[in-house]
Amino acid sequence: MEPTSNTTTPVSSSAARAFAIDVLVRSGVPSDRATIVADSLVRADLRGVDTHGINRLPAYVARVKSGVLNPAPTLVFQQKSPVMASLDAQHTFGFVAGQYAIDHAVTMAESFGVGIVGVKNSGHYGMAATYLLRALEKGYAAFAFTNASRSMPAWGSKEPLFGTNPFAVGFPGGEKGDFVLDMSSSVVARGKVRKAARRGESIPEGWMLDSEGQNTTDPVEALKGVVLPMGGPKGSGIAMMLDIFGGLMTGASFGGDVNDQYEELQKPQGVGHWFMVFRPEMFLDSKEEYLERMDTLFDRVRNSEKAAGVAQVFTPGEIEEAREVAQRAQGIPFTRGEIEVLHGLAEGVGSSARLA
């Protein structure tokens, strides 16, 4: 039987990384910046967050070609206080601005226990957990907040105003692993809807409304409408909070002014991010005490009595970590249709790189 466009093929993370770097470099991105972007995209694919993986390469390349995504600005921090700094990303990749920002926040935290960085004039920064993981690897806790292009109404409205505005919080753990919470303030990230549209799949009712304000399971029609906030007014309030953190306070676009990377190819996005890094053991007598307490909490959550039909209770980030381990060994699954699109992109920029 002929394989369908949704038949998956495993691709090694090294092949995916090399492919992404080559495509980006041939599109005019310096190799050091291309490596940051590729590593971020592949990490998302490895962790199962494939809505933020290398399938997004065509959109980024299109924005570089249109001149609204600056591939190589000189990024300089303005130090506002010993523990607070701002960064004008000059409309470059959010991945690059985000990595520079979280690393600078870690440097401040090494000296003062905490570091905060606000970023303006940035682009989409992909999987928020990317930045947490860099801080966790050095033993620091971290927050990563961002705003996004308008796609979600304020509660009670039908007009898209806020983005899906994801937020992420990470705490390093002991023997039981780290806490990594990464979620949008909407019912679903729009990337999952784009993935369903790309694969010709339907979406669950209750994720989005079409352009007429009606529930729909058609992802193509859904992308013409709005995504719903999680928990109704609660999600709407969180999205507004994140717009204040990521956009209003940092000097970035806010209140519906962030441009859509897919629809507004001739305009910079103007995304804003906000990062905080800190030593989580500061209030305790030692780091060992903190890690022991984290292990206790993880044990209590994972060993709590299960509800009917539940096989295992997970802590935030546990599933993604296990998937990353598995897919580093087994490969990342891409559909034939996705591979064909990416190969076409490569050919368009003069690259002979292949995923499989």
C-alpha cells in the first residue's frame, strides 16, 4: 500500500539540526545565530512540542527574505539596576533574543541571587521551556513570559485582542527531576491548530470559534476566527497580565499591536518577553534542603491516589522529558507531507540538505 502524507518517518535530531542550520545559513542567517534557532526548534520537536519545531522554518525564512526579521543585529543590554536589564532585540529571532536574555539573567543571579530581563522588538520565541531549561541546567529557577499576536478575545468580547500569551515556570529538582510548566493562557496553542490544518485533521470542539463566532472542528475555518481563553475569564485575565509583563512594561507592542508572523509579512512583530532567574534555595538553610523538599513534593504528587482510569500521575515537564530521551534515541516523527514541504524549502534556498 502506498504510504499516505500522514505516514511518519523518524528523523534523527542531528539530521534535523544540520538541516535547519543549513537552510537558515543559506537564507542569510549567520551560523552562530542559525545554530541558536536550530537548537531551539529541534529541542521543541524532541520534547513533543512539534507545533514549535522545524516545521516553522518556512515562516521564519519568509520573514528574513521580506526584510522584517533582522538576522544579525548587535544586541546590547541596558543595565537598569544591578539585577534588572532591558534588551532591544531589533526585530531579530525571538530565539536569539531569548537565549541572550536568559543567559544575562543567569549572570546577574550568580552575583545577586536574582536577575530580570525585559525584551522589546523581538519575534516569536518558540517553546518557552527552551529558556527555562538553560537556567535549570545551572541550578536556577526561572520564569519566562511573552505576549503574542492577537488571536484571543478579552472575556465577553468576540474581537481578537490578546495573543495566546504563553508562560513558563521552572524549578530545578533533585533525584526526582525538574519542575517545568509551559502553557498558553488559551485553551490551545494556535500551533496545534496549524498542525491539524497541515495534516488535514479535525480539532476538538471548544478549542476555537470560526469567523462567525461559532464553534468549529475545522482547523482551516478556526484559523479565521479566535482561540478561546482557558478557564473563561481566568485565562483572559492571565493573558492580560502577560501582556503587561511582556509587552507594556518592556516597551514592546501590546494591547493587540503585536503583528502576526504568518499574515503580516511586511511588518515586524514587535513581540515582548520578560524573564526572571533566581536561586530557589535563598529562603532555606542550604541547597540540599531545597532539593530534599522538592523530592518530597514530587513523591507526594506522583504517589497520590489515582482517579478511576488513570494509570499514572505526572509532574509538569515529566512527559516531555521522557519523550525527549526516547526521541533522541529513536528519532523525531515527521509526516511525509511535512518532509516534502521542508525539502522544497531547502531547494528554494539552494540547499541540498535532506531530513530523510
